[in-house]
Amino acid sequence: MTDIGDSIPPMALTRPDGSSVSAADYEGTAWVLYFYPKDDTTGCTKEAQEFSAQMAAFEAAGVQVLGVSKDPPKKHVKFIEKYALTVPLASDAETDGLAEAMGVWIEKSMYGKKYMGMDRSTFLIGKDGKVVRVWRKVKVAGHVDEVLAAAQAL
């Protein structure tokens, strides 16, 4: 499980356009890596809209943002178009991918049935590539503002 002071594990994610993204793409830059369960669901949509609304503020603070789910790139394209999102998204569809390595792909339970799912979590990574702040089991309301404040304080 990735925690404060850790480096981000190697990652090979796919952007909606099919290109790849890795931690090396953020070398020397502070960035936010947020994991969310599923495109086009209530909480995930609100979170993506709020990150999109604050992208200029994150950029002004010199901090990039990347949202990650297990959804395939084609689903990200539809999600982005439907809500005019500006926050960059990527797909972590691989078994034993980044979500597993960071400890955010967890066993969940609904109506007594257990299943694997994404724990809504956010990581603030410093310019040195080390995690400086972690939010797990995120509640969407007010979360993006809290992450932005932490990013601006770097």
C-alpha cells in the first residue's frame, strides 16, 4: 500500500486517445493522482467535474492532475464528452496494475455480496516523485478544494 514518503510504483496507463502515460511523464512536476470507481456514476461524475472546474487553479499552482479508473479508454472518451471534462483521465485496466500496487483495488461488500472495486483515493505527489499527502475512502463533497489547498501549499 502506497503511503506518504513512498514513490509511485511503475505505471503503464492508457489515455482516452490510446496513448500511454507513465510516472516518468510527471518527472520534476508536482501532481495529483486520484482513483475513482467508475465513469458516469453520481459521485465519480461530481468529482471529475470539480477537478475540471479547478484545473486552472491547479495549473497556477504548478500541479498537474490525473484521474484513474478501471474503465476502458473508449468509456473515458464518452464520459469526457458527455460532461465536457477537462481533467485528464487514464485507464488502469491491467490485472495487477497501478491500483493494485497502490492498495486502492480492494474487496468491497454490497448487500452482503463481496466484490473487488476501486477505493476512491487521492495522492499528492511532490516534484521529487514522492507521495506527500494521501486521502483514502474519499467523500466527494469538499474533497477537490482540500486537495487544491494542499497542492497550493507545496
